[in-house]
Amino acid sequence: MLDHLEFKAPEPKVIAGAKSDWELVIGLEVHAQVASKAKLFSGASTTFGAEPNSNVAFVDAAMPGMLPVINEFCVAQAVRTGLGLKAEINLTSAFDRKNYFYPDLPQGYQISQLYHPIVGEGEIIVDMGPGVARRVRIERIHLEQDAGKSIHDMDPHMSFVDLNRTGVALMEIVSRPDIRGPEEAAAYVGKLRQILRYLGTCDGNMQNGNLRADVNVSICQPGAYEKYQETGDFSHLGTRCEIKNMNSMRFIQQAIEYEARRQIAIVEDGGEVVQETRLYDPDKGETRSMRSKEEAHDYRYFPCPDLLPLEIEQAWVDDIAATMPELPDEKKARFVKELGLSEYDASVLTAEVENADYFEAVVAEAGDGKLAANWVINELFGRLKKDDRAITDSPVNPAQLGAIIKLIKSDKISGKIGKDLFEIVYTEGGDPEKIVEERGMIQVTDTGAIEAAVDEVIAANPEQVEKAKANPKLAGWFVGQVIKASGGKANPKAVNEIVAQKLGL
Ligand code: ADP
Ligand code: MG
């Protein structure tokens, strides 16, 4: 559906002010918690915020003799994600042990997929403003276990371990180094999050650590990235540093900017960037070294002997493919093409899957995309924002808003009365049609009644009549008077016509 679209790539971010120009090269490893009630290899619950160590199966606590059993649903979620990123699905994948010691990792290893990930190459189109987008290639997605949590700040003399998160399924989504600036990196995470939420494969709650990114940053001189693109040879690129565990788009941008400046200063001073893992300190706005870069062999990766290779069937993948939802890009294009919305309105309404669902339900009821878009964006969002409420918690449901719009469309009420009605439904609830009838809000389109009201205003204002006859623009004053006298209920179109006719305009 999007094949016809042509994207203009944004310019790479050039950092000026240094001795020479530098460009940024960025690649992201995003850890997305799989939306699943149970963990990757156990039936323990994944509920966030539960009593510490209450969601722990024996296998999560690495009790001797316990064996992992793969959760089919988590595998399906990874496949669904792969399909959503237009990626290859590997019918055979395998699990490896990544060995390291940490108190919140009782197994002494993390089960991951280094050599044979479940999903191969895909892509994400990252929007950078109207008609401008970057295609970021996805290298792979693999399934792995999350670790537990160490808590150091409860008691100055003690550390605690909470194993609730141990064994929760993560998808690690690895991009190619195709991202060329801090804004793009944030937009990439935003777009990925949006797609995952549409797919229902990750809740994308960054504050809860549902989605976190390791950000790899290097600098190079103009032209070097293009050489890498032509040859696939990484040696054209600069040495990268990896900033670990970022869970805010704003901090991702800040950390990249700091890191770029730091690396440029080192290189322009005649030094060399050392490949290492760094941490971002948002209070200081700096990254600092955490450890030197570890390589795969440091983890003594080897195939996990407790798990057979994971074999899935094409027919099963096809079944999942048949239940794919419409994704944000397609939805946005359809809103523009079929409902006649502007690009901007379509982006606003598709930004969050809940907004899109709500909007579509309103359209289904109201039968008018443009009016529905206006009402949802201007009235509903505005009103919800005032109360700091989420759309999922809206006091006006889509059927009610659709009914209000229908009343306006059919000229039963004016747009202005519609706003009053909206406020009533918002604060008191109820069926809009009944409210309109019970409270006498129905618009007067009865020409007899309007004619009488126009006659009255004309009779009471002979001077204005003379003025209006000389200057027809002043007829609006009469229209205003009549509508006011009707308590806003007179149909403006009918009033306009009758006023013009009576004044002989
Ligand atoms: P590791 O898992 O050891 O960190 P990977 O080869 O999986 O190493 O790469 C991790 C990430 O680093 C990928 O997202 C990749 O795009 C990115 N990356 C690789 N080289 C560079 C570079 N020179 N500059 C920026 N990012 C890079
Ligand atoms: Mg890494």
C-alpha cells in the first residue's frame, strides 16, 4: 500500500564548530518486554509492581533440576513483531547461554539467541516530517530472558534482590547503524514503540522499563558512511561507544549529543575513541565509562543444552500473518486517502493505537471522517487534556461522540449547541439524542418560526435595515440577533436565507 510513496532522506546531522565537519552514526539495540501474562520459560506471572519475589517459578530461581519450557505465546509475539517489521522469519532458531555473574541472575547465565535468532532482516520507516523519512534496517530480533532487579537504595547497609522480572521474555531488536542524528534516534524509538503497540506485542511503557535502548554512537567524516553503505565494511566507520539502558527519548537525544561532542574532542585532540560501554547521567547531562567493551567470547556463549532448537512451521507463521492488524503507516495513508483527512490530522489520530481505535469507532457511528477528526482532535483531546485524562478513560465514549456529530450533520443542532451538548455528556453522561429532546436543544428549522423572529428584529430596528440595504454585509447583524433570540437554536443557514430575502438583498 505504501510502495508508491517516495521518501526523501533527511540530511545526516553535521556537527559544525569543530576543526572539521563530523557526522554521526548510530545503531540501536532495543529491549522490548514481550506482552505476555507468563514468562519465557515458566508459567510465573509478569504483572508489574507485584510484591517482590512473589512471581517466581522454581526455574526462574534456578532451582537445581528445573528445566525451562518454552512459552509458545512469546514465540508467536516475536513472530508477529517480525512480520510487523517486514522481516524474515527463521523457521529454525536456537537458544544459547550467555554466561555472567550477577546477584539478580541466579542461573549464572541468560538464555538468549546469539547464533540463530528467530527473526532476521527487516526495516522501519522513520518519519522525520512531511515527506521526509529514513529507512532504518533491522538486523535481527532475538528472544531472551530478562534478569531480576537488585535494589540498593532501601537500606544503606544492605542490597536486596527481587526476582519477579527474572525470566520475563524480551525481544532484542537490533538496528543497523543507519540512524544519523539524535532526533532520528528518538524518532526511531518512537516509531518502533508505536508499531509494537499496534501489534500488541509490547506495552511500550518506557517509565516501567518495558522498552529500553542501548545506543551505539560513533562519529565519522562526511563520505565515510556512504563507503560503508557501498561495501558493508564497518572499518569505514568510527569506533563506537555503547550507552546502556536508556528509557527516555529525551535522554537518548541528550546522551547522543554529549557523546558526539566527547568523541570529537578526543579525536581532534589527536586521541582515539576507545570502544566501551557507558552510562548516561541525566542530572549531569554526561556519559561516563562503565566498563570496557565485552566481546561474545567474554560470555562463553554456547547452545543451551536444556532446550532443543526451536522449529516452527510456515503454516503457523501464515496463521499469525493472517491476523495482523493494520499498522500505523497504512492506517495513516488510509485516513488521508479514504477519509480525506490532512496528513497532520491523520498523524495525530494514528500516533497512539488507542486514539486510532477511538476515532474509527466515532467514524463508524457518525459516518463522517472529517467532522469526526475535528471533534476528536479539537474538542475531545482538548477536554481530556484539561482534566489530564487518557483517552481510554474518556467519559464520552465513541458512540456518544458519534451521536453528537450525527445530530449536527443532520442539522438537528448547530455546531455551537453541539459543544454545549458535548459538555453535558462529558460531565453528566447520557444519550445525546435524548438530552437534546428533553432539554429542548433541537435546532429550529421551522421557517415559520424563523420568519416571525426575523420580522420582529426588522420591525424593531429600522435604522439598521436602511444600513443593511446599502451595505449587504451588515445583514449578518440580523442573523446574529435572530439566533441570539432563539437561544442558539435557530438554524443559521435558514436564518441567513430568510434575512436576505426579507431585506431584499
Ligand atoms: P554488540 O551486541 O556486541 O553490541 P552488535 O554487532 O550486535 O554488537 O552491534 C550492536 C549495535 O551497534 C547495532 O545496533 C549496530 O548497528 C551498532 N553499530 C555497529 N557499528 C557501529 C558504529 N561504528 N557506530 C554506531 N553504531 C554501530
Ligand atoms: Mg550491544
